[in-house]
Amino acid sequence: MPIPDSDPPSTDETKDRQIEALLQENQRLRRIRDALIVRVESGTAHKPEPYAAFEHSVILAEQVRERTDALNNALEELKASHTAVNWAREEAETTRQRLSDAIESIADGFVLFDSHHKLIQSNSRFRSYWRDAGIAAPEPGASIQEVKTRAEANGLIVEEHDHDDPEGSVFLLSNQRWVQVTERATREGGLVVLYSDITDVKNSEMIRRIKALEESERWIRVVTDHVPA
């Protein structure tokens, strides 16, 4: 009779072997994990020099890029601001020139005073009154009272005739020209003064008065000639 084989391992023994194998494998994996953790942690403080240099260069490159972008943005903003400033300056200069041209085109003498009644600007017509009298015209900054006092003190104004109506005062200048002064307040509290030459009007008025006087004298002579002695 053949000798019977030994009994096959029971199910419990098989499970025990599998559990033991799994425990060993798990322990081995833990050792590998712990070794990797140590390597990673130690590698932070002791990186190889070439890698550390490369990593540092990458960081610096990123910082340079960020700062370059910020600088470019600042330059663009500065360029836009500079353009806006130049545009505003050109606009202001154009407006100022248009104002000067408009003031210069006025046939009357024109003077602009600020809210403190200090002279800001005048046209050549106004300055010609002073030039014809051999007197230097007032410079910007002179007050309206200084302008009048200076004109009277230097003989530019020979006579002054005040009027109650809103048309203003009338002056006889040293060149025998008559000017009428009209003042208008500006919205900002300044003052615009116009010096209008009314010599022709005054001469016409004088001629009319002379004719009226001559006519009166003629009628007086007619009357007296026909009055019985």
C-alpha cells in the first residue's frame, strides 16, 4: 500500500503565512518611506551646489521678470501722464494765444485786472496811449488805482468828466483825444476796462453845439435888429 501524503496545510495556516508576508512587506515599505522622508528633509538644507545655484537663478529670474513688468507698467503710466501733461500744456498755450489774439483785435484800449484788481494783460491800443505821451505803459501787477494815479501824475490825463450814467467816465488825453472808460466785472471777480476813443463823437458834438450857438446868436441879431429903438 502506498504511504499516504502528509496532510495539506489548513486554511488558518495559509492565512497566517499571508498575514506574516504582508506584515513583512508593510515593514519594508515603511523603512523605504522613512528613508525617503529623511532624504527629503536633509536635502532641503544640503542641496547639491549646482542644483541650488540653478534654483536660485530661477528665483532671481522670476523676480527680475516681475520687476521688469512693474517697471514697464510704470514707464507706460509715466509716458501716458507725460503725454497728458504735454497735451494740457499745448491746450493752455493755444487758449492763451487765442485770448491774446482776441484782445489784440479789439479796436478799443483793453485792460484785464484780476480779482485783486491787479493788471494781468493789456493790448497794444491801450499801450499806445502811453507811448504817444512818452510814458512807459503799466506793467502786469500794477493796481487799477496805480494806473490812474500814474496817468494823472505824468500828464496823460488832461481832463476828467464823470457821468452818472453807466457809460462811465470820459477823459481828455494829452494828445487831445477823448476816451470813454467802461468797466465790466468778470465772473471770477476780476475787472475788464475798455478805453473807447470817442474823439469823433466829441468833435461832432462840439460842432453841433457851435452850430446851435451860432444859430442862437443869429436869431438874437435878427430880433435885436428889428426891435424899435
